[in-house]
Amino acid sequence: MKRKRYISTLESVLVLILGLYPLRHIYWGLDLMDTGYNYANFIYMGVEHMDPMWLFSTYLANVVGNFLTKLPSADMLAGMNLYTGAFISVMTIAGYLFCTRKLNLPPVITFVGEFVAISLCWCPTALLYNYLTYVLFLGCVILLYFGLTEGRKRCLFAAGICLGTNVFVRFSNLPEAAMILAVWAYGALEALEYRKVQQGKEGASGAWSRTVKRTLWCMAGYLAALLFFLSYIGMRYGLDAYITGIRQLLAMTENATDYKAASMLMGVVGTYLDNLYWVIRILVIVLAGMVTCGILRWFGDKCALLAKKEDAKKVLDRCCHAVCAAVCAALALAMLVWLYVYANGGDGFCSFAFYSYDSMLRPGILFLMLTMFIVVVKIFQPKCRKEEKLIAGMILLVVLLTSIGSNNGVFPSLNNLFVAAPYTLWQCWLFLRNAGNKVIRIGKRRRITLQLLAAKCILTAFLAMFLFQSVMFGANFVFAEGTGVQDISATVPNNEVLKGIKMSPERAGWMSSISAYVEENHLQGREVILYGEIPSLSYYLQMPSAFNPWSDLRSYSVSRMELDMQELTEEIEKGAERPVVIADKTKISKLEQDVKWQMIVDFMEKYGYEQTFSNEKFVMWE
């Protein structure tokens, strides 16, 4: 009774840690790009201040974000970071409970896996179109598993709703419909299982019939979600507006070629192919260890044959095993030294610069490849239960599908390991604990014994490295223009939005001076045109964008900006107040050939703008 109470208390503590850990950095770092850009879209949601393409292609993310801005303390950056960070907490706890309650994974291993998954969440929590995607994707996995393994039709219907809803969270989530493959894969497993028992063909036919019904339940949920949100958007904005926004999204690949389907797919494939450089070399080390151990074991066996006493044979066997263990441990240590020392070069495996992606990227990619290898082995393992093959197959789909629809390569997959990480660590633990030497027979007389001790040592060394790099990355990395934060020793005392936010003294100086000017001249609420990768100023200064906060984005086309500028000109001619213009002072000299910037310059010349503020980073015209 006391042991059960202890386990329950320990698990409560673990869950509490997992729930709070995602909120560790809500006061860290000032990002001038993605973070404030998304928060500005949440506050000023609508076609008046947003690009319709962005509004409709990430509609539900903007709706949820807009709701969050109405909660207590949401008028501060730290408050919004708290609310958006809670989505990671929800995923972590849901993943933990699913893995421990349904998959029966050990609580401690699951905790470590979830902790690693949190640590690898590099993406700013402000990007709700990513985190809502992951929440619904995780929900789909859990619901599909319950629906298929327990025959719950409602779960299958709800899984379809999750996938359909995800299309409105981010339109590029359309490929996630491929999760339907899990239904058919499970049906195939059931059919094969029936063929092995008495039911035979009739049982297999029944399995396929159930698979069709399950598919229809999923499709019904998917279509119900599509119809509901299309109807709502149609009533509120008109279907024409939605269709126009999505067409702009599909057409943006003319300017942003990295969003083309082929480019995104090759970005993922290319990353894995590049990482084979490290995989091959690590496998060579494993092979060297196995061959060395094989030779030592052969020599030990020969010596044992010459020994006359049983005690002498046992001593020789122990000595041989000790030597093999020492050789494998030395190889594992040498591998770690090689990986870390080689990291001093430009193409190194990883580094100790935990404020940057370099510290976790290659170990993370190798972990993804290890995950895919493990689940593929489980899928094709004859003695593996169909339920285990189902979760293995869904993990494979999650790892592959999460990166599709993004131009960030495999980074999205690293951000969505809330089931994959615990499962992979669990399978590795089972291998390290249970796997023995494998005997391969060649013909009738010959046989080769694979010494797996080397593989175990190398795997242990890699996992230790991966866990260390991941946890240290999670403890130190905060997204700021993708480069991370190295100095958080200053704050901005005169900006309520940035209250308590720690940043570098340089950035604090930039924001303090421009915040003071905006406050003195009562510019809050005035529309603004921002240029030079500083869209966050719209949120930090509480100045809504005249058309698009991030007007220098490649996905925001020149033709679209021309239309927006024309509409702005017409409004000014009718008596509307002219917007303030703010640009990145350090980039103006490089914008001479920039068509969009020249449009803004022509606009300012037409209406007689004058420079009214300037510091080391920003310049303002009114």
C-alpha cells in the first residue's frame, strides 16, 4: 500500500514538472521577427491589418490567439508567452498519460522522453499555427489508437475531426490526411491474423469490412469539420474571401520557391541523406567493435578448449568478456571524443553552444533516424503484436508528415516528439537490457555469432550524448531571429508590453529609446508600415499595421503590396490619417534595389514624410 502511494506521489511530481517546465523561458529574450509578428496578428486579427492569405491559411490559430489576448495579463509579452506555452504543457501531459496508461511504458523512461521532447521545442510558442497543429495531431494519434484497438467509433469520428480541424489551423496540414493509412494498415494486420486461425478467409473478409466502416467514420469526422468551419468562415467573411486567400497561398511559391512541394520534400530528404555521413561512420565503429569482440571470443574459446579444469575455463570466459567490455567501452568513448572534437570544425556533429541549433541539430536528426529504424523493425517483426505495430506505424507517419508543409526541413519533426521520444527510449532500454548475441547460420555447419555488446555500448554513448545535448539546449535556447539568446542581463523599464522581459543591453537600449518616443508623442494605436524584418514592433509598440506587419516577407508578393498601397492611398485621399513608417536603420543602405522598399519611399515622398526619430537600430518617419 505504501509502495503504491509512493509511486502515485512520484508520478504526480513528474507530471507537475512536465506541466511547468515548458513555461521556464516566458521572461527570456526579445525577438523582433516571428514572436511579436504573431502576437500582433492575434491582437489586430482581421483583413484590415492582416494579409488575407495569412489570415485564412492559419485561421484557427489566429482565432485562438485572439481569444488569448483577452485573458488577464495578456497585454504583456510574458503573459502571452505563458498562455501559448501552456499548449506544450497540454501535449506533454497528454503524451505522458497516453504512454504510461495505454502503451504501458515505464513512468521514469516516459518522463525522460517527454522532458527531451519539451527541450527540443525550438519554435517560439507564439507560432500557434505550429503548436495547435501538434496538439490536434497528437489528439488524432491517441484517438485513432483507442478507436482501432478498442473498436470505439466515436474515437474514430473524433480523430477525423482533429485532422479536418487542422486544415484550418494551417492549410498546409492537408497531407496529415495520410494518417488514414493507419486504419488500413491495422485492417491488414487483422486480416493476416485471422488467416492464421480458424476463421480463415471469412475472418479476413470481416476485417476488411470493418476497415471500410472505420474509414467512413474517420472521413465523416473529417468532412464534418471541413463543412463546419467553411460554413462559419463563409458566413463571417464570405467564401470568396477565403478562396482568394488560399489561392494567394498557393501562388506564393513564385516568390518563395522554398515553399514549393518539391523543395520542401527535398529539404527533408536531403537532410537525412546528409546525415548518413555520420550514420555510416558510427556503424563502422559498431562493426569494428563487433569484429574485435568476435575475434576475442574465438581466441578465448580456443584457449578454453586447452584448459583442463572447469574453473580455469570459467576464469578465461570472464576475462574474455571483461576484455570485450573494455574494448567496446573504449570504442564508445573514442566515438564521443571524435564527435565532440570534430565539432570544432564548420561541419561538425554538435557543439557546446547551447544557445544555438548547432548543439542539438545533428544529434536530433540521428535520433529521428533511430526512431524510424526502430518503428520499421517493429512493423515487420513477425512476433510483434498488432497493437505495437499500429503505434509504431503512427509514430513513423507523425515523424514524416510533421515536416511536410513546412520549409524548415526536419525541424518541425524535432518539435513534435511527444510520443516518439518516450517510445524510442523505451525500445532502446529493452534492447540494452534484453538483447543477447545473435547466431546466424550459414549452411548446415557454419555459423557466425554477432557480438551485440559493441552495439549496446555505442548506443548507450549516443543516447547519453543526445540526452545531454537536448536537455542543455532546452535549458539555454530561446528563439530570437533563429540565432538564440546569449545575454539576458537587461530589461526595458518604459514599455508595459515588455515588462520584466530580459534581453541584451543593446536590444534594451533600442527598445527603450523608441518606446519613450512613441509614449511622448502618443503614437500608440497609430497605424504603422514596418520594413526590414522588424514586424514585432507592431506588437511591442501597440501600433497596428497598415496592411501587413511583415511586408518584406517573400511570401507577401509585390503585386499584393501594390494593391494594399493603392487602397491605403485611397483612404488617405478620403481623409484617413497617414501611417507612421519604421525601418531597420542597419539595412536601409542595402534596400536600394528592393522593389517593395522603393514603393514605400515613393509613398513617403508623395506625402512629404520627414524623419522624426532615429537610434542605432530603428529610424522613423511621420
